[in-house]
Amino acid sequence: DKHKAAACLALADCEWKMGQYSWALENYQAAVHSYLHIQDNLNIARCYSGMGIIAAETEELQRALECFEHAMRYHSSVKKSQFTVVVTGNIGHTYLKLQRFEEAMHCFEHALAEHTEFGNQEGMANMLGGIAGVHVLRKEYDKGLEHLAKVKELRKSEEPGRGMAVTMMNTGITLLRMGKFQEAKHELKQARSLMEAIDLKTYEPEVLKHLMHVNLELGNTAEFDKYL
């Protein structure tokens, strides 16, 4: 049971990153069933965290919060670790989608401080991205760009991947909202190129939608039609 559960959990972790949410959910559920049977609280928490991420990605936001709360509860018997900080950040991202900005900012700032203490650059980048998201949705665009620039700086030392692609996308969307159409177009095209290079399909429709918008603003009907 334990080995089968570990295999299901590993598969699910890969599948959600590939955007295969229904398969990932099935494997998380299979894994958590086995882990509940053997009372492995750490891995039960990991399963609920994964299910929470999928629920958030598919806009089942209340379900996401419930899953993250389960993850925290099962992990409470384990000593403080980076896992709880990651879940705190995921709760922040869910609050952000719900436009509960104060709660989101509280989660992001708390998790950022913890990630900084641990020296976790990936975690720091994710939380700075979340803080940027709060500022952008509050229409505090300059502050949003400032934090997105910090994210890019942290990610420069790593192989360009999902994190950098999403940061480029969010920078492009922010520039578009500011009316800086040429800069937005450049950033969004870079984001799309990177997504194609790493086969990241999850966010590509979002990039294409905003490339349509920016080309409409610039009067480039041929490019608008291409992205449409």
C-alpha cells in the first residue's frame, strides 16, 4: 500500500504540472486513501495540498481553501517546515483569486519572511509574484511592476521555465493595463516563446488572449487574426 501510494503521489505531482488535472486528482485521491489507512500524516498533507492546487487552478476556490486547511491540519503534528510555508502561499494565491486582498497580502508577506529565513529563492519569487498580483488588481501598477522585476531578478540564476514564463506573462498583462502596448507586446511574445520551448500549455491561451488585445489596441488586424 505504501509503495503504491508513493507512486500515485509522484504521478499526481507530475500530472498537475502538465495540466492533466483529472488524472492528477484521481491519483491524489488514490494516494490519500492509502495514506489515511496507514496514518501517514505528512503525505496525507501533501495529497490535500495537491488537490487544493488543482481546485484553485480550476476555479473551485472554496474547495481549494478546504483542501489547504486539511493539509495544514494533518501537517500540524509534524515540526515546522517549508511545507507549511508553501501551503500558506497557496492559500494567499487562492485569496487573491477571491479578491480578498488583505488576507492574501498577509499570507504572502508571512510566507516571504519564512522563505527568506530558509533561503528558498523559488519560494521568495513565488511570494513576490503574489504581492505583485495584489498590487496589480488594486491598480497599483508601478508597485506591481517593481515586484515583478524582483521576481525576474531572482529567477535569472535558474534555467528558464514555468516561473519565468508566468512572470513574463504577468508583466505583459500589467503593461497592457497601463496602456504601454508595445512593451506589453514584447513581454507577451517572450512569454509565449518560452511557453512553447518548455511545452507549457496551461497558460498559453491566456497569453494569446492578451496578445489579441494588445494588437487590437495597436491596430494590427493581421496579428490580431493570427492570435485569434
